[in-house]
Amino acid sequence: MITLTIPNMTCGGCAKSVTKALLNVDAQAQIETDPTTRKVQVKSNIEESTLRTALSAAGYPADPA
């Protein structure tokens, strides 16, 4: 499980955009977002760096939790 902090994920719409960006990289990923804590947990076989790149490209740069 990869946990990332996304400082500008502040609402449900942001969480949907984050989920969509991650699913574009790995359609089988299991994703839990929490806009309140600004954290996302991802269960995926894709490298963390690839997931972070996808999030950055979608406008949601992520930091390790």
C-alpha cells in the first residue's frame, strides 16, 4: 500500500480527479482518498514514482505521507 499526501486535494471533486488520474495509470488499482486529511492510499503494482508523475500531470503533485 502506498500512502501519499496531496496538499491541494481539498474537496470531493479533487478526490475524483485524483482517482481518475491514478486509474489512467493502473485500471486495477484500489484507491482510497480522503480530502479531509489530503491523503490517498493506493494498492497497485505500479511504481510510486509513476503514480506521482501521473498525479503531477493532473495538477495534483503528491508528497510521500
